[in-house]
Amino acid sequence: MDATPSIDATDERFFAGGGELGALVRGHDWAATSLGPIGAWPQSLRTMVGVVLLSPVPIVMLWGADGVMIYNDAYSVFAGGRHPALLGSKVREGWPEVAEFNDNVMRVGLAGGTLAYKDQNLTLHRYGRPEPVWMNLDYSPVLDESGNPAGVIAVVVETTERVLAERRKAFLSQLADDLRERADPVAVIEAATRHLGQHLRADRVGYGEIEGTGTDLHLVIARDWSAEGIASITGRYPLVDYATAFVDDFLAGRTVVIEDMRSDPRTAGLASEAAHAALDIRAQIVVPLVKAGRLSAVLFVHAAAPRPWLADEATVIGEVAERTWAALERARAEAALREENRTNETLNRTGAMLAGELVLERLVQNVTDAGVDLTGAKFGAFFYNVRNEAGESYLLYTLSGVDRSAFERFPMPRNTAVFAPTFGGEGVVRSDDILSDPRYGRNEPHRGMPKGHLPVRSYLAVPVISRSGEVIGGLFFGHPEPQRFSARHERLMLGLAAQAAIAIDNARLFQAVQQSKATLEQRVAERTAELMRAEEALRQSQKMEAVGQLTGGLAHDFNNLLTGIAGSLELLQTRLAQGRLTDLDRYINAAQGAAKRAAALTHRLLAFSRRQTLDPKPTNVNALVAGMEELIRRTVGPEIAVEVVGASGLWPALVDPPQLENALLNLCINARDAMPEGGRITIETANKWLDDHAAQERDLPRGRYLSLCVTDTGTGMTPEVIARAFDPFFTTKPIGQGTGLGLSMIYGFVRQSGGQVRIYSEVGQGTTMCLYLPRYDGTAEGDVVLPDFADAPRAEQGETVLIVDDEPSVRMLVTEVLEDLGYTAIEAADGPSGLKLLESDVRVDLLVTDVGLPGGMNGRQMADAARVSRPDLKVLFITGYAENAAVGNGYLEPGMEVLTKPFVLEVLASRIKSLITGR
């Protein structure tokens, strides 16, 4: 006996509600399906149907072995045009295009398994056509009363919009990155069409620009992308042959979408269908670009077979069209700017040359070369207007772009319709294609160009007319391709011809003067010699004045410093003799302070002379500036706002960090002094790539640099002050408030480091001082903190140091330091005696040597000679001058370091220990 209770077939309260699908389920003829009438449904089925119908999530239940489909309102939206036919159908029949996928779902689910897919891509025919769909799918078995799987419940959440949006975003981002790097318009089109074609898996993608007006419009395709087996269609096409039915859409800026040329009413059976078929175009999307009220360009995507285009594809194509237009406009603007800059440079260079050139042949050759450069011609020539008795036969004077032999076997130009207007001074002759010009080919014997003549299609000729009205000759330019010369080229050549005429007149006049006055050359030579003597005397006087100013300033400053040192030592001696030992530190500190100021002054002088001994290290300039920020703020005072703008990813520099810190502090102090009423100091770093032009402006080789700039809002500088700013002892500050060596020191240090200093200033607005330093292709070192001398590291047992210096006081000082630290010290007074010790069996762990030594051998030569027998010898060069060439210009071999005199004891101790230990 059946244990299932009987239910009235009309009792459907167990799934009351459920929206549209609830009503459809209640009214469906289920008796015609394998489920049977509703009244016979088991409780498990009735319960799950109620759950499905009331859920807001898209859910479909597949019941029984056939997977009979029962779903809710949310799933009906997903089903699209397949709804309501799907209700009650077998899943394999309802979705035949994914039958194998659903077979696997039923097989796994009825076996009690589960399945889950994230962003699963399937091609569905929801609206009678294939479309890619992405879904999150979760399948679980539904158990019957006996606990066995009787069906499968599926949660279906469509993610197509999100997936396509993410893919669109990633594609457009990649495209933007690529287009950003393209400077050439043709390269922009190539990149855009290639990216789009590969993204859409199209057969052809192209970008064309519209030429013409009214109904006479042509599409010019300079570059397109084609899939394998599809031909390129670059060329020029009349729109009337291809777009008659939708040209109004183009003009209105409406995208044209055609899925099949043979069935679309706009093309089917028309001439445009055949025209497109000849180009392997069966389906297409065309995006018109209407700019400033004019149809300017189109971006098209072609398919060789019918293709149902997706809305997302049309969106992407439209976006790419706009981005391609923008990238082309940018590239063309940049190219135009580069061309304008190049043209200006050529004109300026030519103008400067013409102003000073008096040798006629060089002058005319330079004019011809400049004309070829400015017009882009393949070849150019200047013909003199020298006529025979028949008023013809002009003289070839200069050629550019081709060897002279190319013309020598041909007769000179004659007074024909092509050449006569130029030699007659009637005006410019410009032809886009001289072969089709009505004036061409009308004269015997050649009826055109002689056989073997240079191929000329584009032609431009400009008369050169003197101030007296005489036609001196003509400039002629040619190119083997048509339409290469424009009205702009015509204007440029008219200007060049005018300059050339003046320069030729001047050169002729100069030659005439030379010929008519035989003694002029001697008189000019005598006058020149007299001027040179006067200039030499003036230079000598200026040199002596500079030396006097330098020595006077040095004497003044060193007298002050020596007074402090000598006075302090005298008082110290007196107090010691009197037995008064209190307050001795005061005199010692005064003498040390004066000595340190003297050392700083000598460093500035060496920096100014660019002969100081630098200790360059890979330096993080941003970190250096950050480390000095608090000191700078305290130094400039609270009335001055300090802003630091450090460039992200700043390159390191190979530079002496203390010298750079000193330079930065000097610049900030100068900026403070220029703002007596307060203001703002901005310290800014940046990476700079200097091309040939930018490098030439800064007197630097082209390459990569980093800049450190200090900007103030102060009084600014006049051009006269800027011109003298780097002169030694020049200062605009009141007497006693500056030595005038600060900027000269900075200039010398930066130039010695391979960089440059530039001043940008405007009176009343402020000043920017910029240091340009070469990029170092490595990583910057961290800061090293030196210990106090009292805490300096001590020597190990038996460690020995050889000191070589011709100054006894220096040897005594270094020996005292070494012995205090526990080292054994050996002394030598010159290079040969030091080398003799080094070639003996005496233990020497470190050589400390001056660079400049007597005896015919400097410190570097001694160290190199010693390393022949002691290859691991550690060397510390100490020098008070700048024998940079001797110590390697800052680039020393491993195990060698340099220390500049004067130095503090803790630095010496730390260097000695680090060299010996190798740390």
C-alpha cells in the first residue's frame, strides 16, 4: 500500500505566491511531464518548489533523471527569450547548446555530489543568437523522502557585466599605457588597431581619416591591422561607393553596426554590398569621429563572416576610437612642436651663419643644405642666373642631397615655362606633381626630363633677388614622391631666399672691397694685431685685478683667523707660565675654532678652484635633504617657511655628501638673506633626462641627471648680479656679512662632481638655484656615524701602520694618534724611503701617506709600487691639496681611501680601523 498521503490536485497552498513563476507553475500541465500532476508530487519536491519560488536569488531545480526545470522569477530574467518555454522542459532540451555541461551536472548531482563554478563562461542562445555569458554556478543534490538524490538545485548568478567591465578596464588600461609611449602618429594607429583586433578576435581593424567636403568625401587608411589570411586595405576610398546608406549616420556621429552585409537592408543587394565583399567584409562596426562639427575620421572593425556584435564590443570600439583620436592629436601636436623647434633651430643657425659668412661658396652651400633640411626635399640646388647670348644656360653652383656627378652629364636649365618664372624673378613655382603640370614637357629635345635624370615629382623653386632688384639665381628643390611640399615650405623658402640674397650681396661687396684695395688686408691685419694687443693688455689687467682681489680677500680673512689662533696660543702660554690653569679651555676652543674656520676657507678656495680632494659616495639626496631639514629650519629662523618636495624614485648621485650638505646649507642661508621680511624656501629634487638641446643649454653632456633646487620668494637678482654670482669674493651683502666664496665654492664643487649650477631669477619675484648632478647607476649607501675619539676602536696586538709625510708636524700628529690607539707607528719622510720599508719584511698592516711627496715619487706611485709585493696592502691617502689625478679622481682601487686635511681625530681613528679590519 502507498504510504504517501493523497492530496487534492487543486490544493496548491504549499507553494502559494511566488510571483509570475508561482502562477505559471500552478497553471502548467505537469501531467504531460515525467513529474506527473502536482497532486502526485512527493513532499520533498513540493517543499523545494516552495523554496525556489519564494527566493529572490536566481534558482532553477532540475528534477528527476531528465532534469525537468522548475525555476523562479529571478531565473526567468536570466533565461531571457528562453522563458517561459524552459518551464517544465528537460534541461538538455531547454539548453541544447550546453547539453554536455548539464549532462555532467546531472550525473554528479544525482550521484550526491556538488559542483561550484566562479565566472564560468558558456555560450548561450537566450535571444536566438549565440552570446558569451559568465556566471557563478552552485549545484547541490535534492534528496527525496528516502534520502536519495532525486534532483539538483542550481543557484545561477550572472556575472557577465562585471567580467566584461573588468576585461574592458584592463584592456583599455593596457592600450592607454602603450599609446602613451607612442610619439609617431603612424605608430599610434598601428598600436590601437593591433590591440583592438587581438582583443575582439576580429579579422581587420583600421583607422582612416576623412578628406574632402560635401559629397566628395574620401576615406584615407594609412595603417590597419589584419588577422592571418586577411589582406590589408590601406589606401584611399570614396565614401559614396561604400557608405551611401549610412553616410548620414557618420555625419551625425552615430555608430554603424552591421552583422551581415547580405541581410542588412542598408547594404543587401546594393552596390556597397559587392564593394564590401571585394574587401572580405561581411560584418562591421564603424565608429565615426565628428570633431568641431566635421566628420574627421572613422575607426572600423571587420569580420569576414556574419557576426552578432555584442553591446560591450561596440562600447569598447567607441572608447578605443576616442582614445586613438586623442593619442593622435597629442602625437601630432608633439611632432609639430618638434618640427617647429627644429625649423627654428635651423633658421637661427642659418641666420647666424649668413650674418658672418663672407666666403660665397660656403654661404650658398649652407643655404642649399638648410633648404633641403627645412622642406624635407631629397635634393636641392642653387643655380646662378648667368645667361648666354640666347638668354639661357644657367650655372649650377651648389648641390645638396646628391652627388654633383648626377647633374654634370646633363645640360643646364633653359628658359622654359617651368624655369623662366624663377630666373625672371616672377615668383615661387610649386607643383605637387611636376609630371602632370601643364608647363612641363613642352620643350625639345627631351620633352621633359632627360633620360637618367633624378626622379622629380614634387617641385619647388624660389628666386633669389638682391636689394637692387637683380635676380641673382634660384633655389630648386625636388622629391621623388608627389605632394611633399606645402604652403608652409613655400613661406620658409621665401624667407630663406631673402636672407640668402642679403648675405650674397654682403659677400660680393666684401670681395669687391678686397679686390679694389690691395692694402686693406695689411691695414686690417695691423689693426687686428693692435686690437689683440689691447685685448691682451686688458685681459692681463683684469687678471691682475682678480688676483689682487683674491689675495687681498685671503689676506684679510687669514689675518683675522691667525690673530685668533696666535692670540689664543700666546695667552695659553702666558697662563701656563703664571701657573693659572683655570679657563684654559676658553683659549684652546678659541684657537681650535679659528683653525676650523681657516680649514673651511681653504676648502672653499679648493672647491672654487675645482681642485679639492673629494670623497664621492653613492648618495640618496632625498635622505640627505631630509636629514638636514631641521638644521635648515633652525638656521633660517621662524620667519621663513621651509617646504621640501622630494621626487619619488629619485636616482642616487655619486657625490661627496658633506660637501653637498655644505652647498645646500649655503644656498638656504643665501635664500634667507634675500628675504629680510620673511618668505618661503622650497627645496625640491627631481630626475632629469637632458637631451642634446637641454644639455647644451646647461653646458653638460646629454644623459640622466638629478636636480636639487632651492627657490626663495625674495628680492631676486639682476642679470648683472647673476653674471658675477660665481666670482670669488663677489657679494651683495654688507661688509662683514659674507666672504663672497659661498657660491664660487658651490660652483667649483658641483663642476668637479661632473654637474652644473644654474640660476633662474626675476627681480622682485625670487630666485631658484639648481644643482644638476649626474645619475649614479647603483644604490646609495647608508649614513655612517663616527664614534668619539675617546671611544675610537683600539688596535689589535702587533698591528703596525707606516706613516709617510714630508711634514714633521703631520707625522708627529698621526704617530701620537696611532700610539694612543695602541698601534705600532713607523715613520718615513719621502716616497723612496717609504717604499724601501714596504719592500722589506717589516709588518705593515696599513700605509698612511701624503699624496704630494718629495724624492721624485708621489704617494700614489709609492702605494702602487708597494702593492706589487704586498697586493693586499691597505692604503689611506691624506692630503691638504687636490692631487685628484694622483689619487684617481675619486675612483680608488679596493682597499684604498682618501682623507682630506685638516681632519678630526675620531675620523682618522675610524678610517684606520675600518681599513685594517676591512669593515
